[in-house]
Amino acid sequence: MTRMRIPDREIAKVCNLNPIGSIVGSTVDLSDAGGGNLKGLCPLHDDDSWSLRVVPLLGCWYCFACAEGGDVITFTRKTRNLTYSQAVEFLAAHAGIALTYEEIN
Ligand SMILES: [Zn+2]
């Protein structure tokens, strides 16, 4: 049986087409945290102190309280309980593109 994987260039394309601010912002209400960054209530724990930070310039997010963080794929995985491949596929569909796969030799 042939195993397939999503090539790195496809993953980079998916990340470029899904800005971190808009993906996190579709799940969490975000407000200005200064310096071009955004803040919101972390969806991964019971948060009442705006622990979530989004840094659009770096394409990343992190939470002061539960120490979770990462990129747009990590956020999609953790908030939607998906595998890595499922999260990439979700974000590709969200951006309206079809992924191409390659065989693992
Ligand atoms: Zn958190």
C-alpha cells in the first residue's frame, strides 16, 4: 500500500493563505494588545483573564496560562481536535484550495 503525505510546499501555502489572526479570530473574540498583537480568551482552558496572545507578524499564538502555543495548524488541531493532516486539510478547504499529495518512498 502506498503511503501519501502532504508536501512541505503545500503546508507553507496553506499557512500563507490562512493568516493566524483571522483563524484564531473566527473562534475567539480578539482585541488589540498593542504592538500589532492581539489578545483574547484562550479557548483551551477556562480563561477569564485574556491569556491568549496572537502575534500576526510571526504567524504564531500562545497562552500565558496553559502554556499552549504554535502556528495556525497547531491552533486548528487543538481547538478542533484534529490530527496534523486533518488540520492542514481543514485549512486548505477554508482557503478554497485543493491539496496535492506525494508518495512517501
Ligand atoms: Zn490557555
